[in-house]
Amino acid sequence: MAANRKTLVQQARSAPPLMRPRDLGRIFGLTPHTIYRHITKNTRVLPPPLPKRTAGEAHTWLRDDVIKWLEDPSVR
């Protein structure tokens, strides 16, 4: 599992600084639809997205937050 987690961290480091569901899905092997489903169900299998500023704004994550979430189990 540690090798797999390292691979996920390496993938996250190559992601854009502001990640969208498509970017997060590439790392976890999930479709954007599945990412949105997890968000709406408020599950803990994904890092928490940044707060929305407007109603039409898509869910986003900071790359550094995702990396921290992957590296440190206590954050989860």
C-alpha cells in the first residue's frame, strides 16, 4: 500500500496547481462523475474541496492540499 500511496503522491505532484474533478480523477482512477457523486454524498474518500465562492463555480482542490492529504493519514 505504501508503494501505491507514493505513486499517487508522485501523480499529484505532476498535476496542475489548481485541480478540478478531472485532474483528481486521473490520480485516483475515477471518472469526474464518480468524483462529483462522492462530493454530493460528503464521503471521506477524497480530500475536501475548496469552498465554492459562487453557485456556478466547479469544485477545485489545491495540489498542495491533495499531496498533504495523501501523505499524512492524520489529515483524513
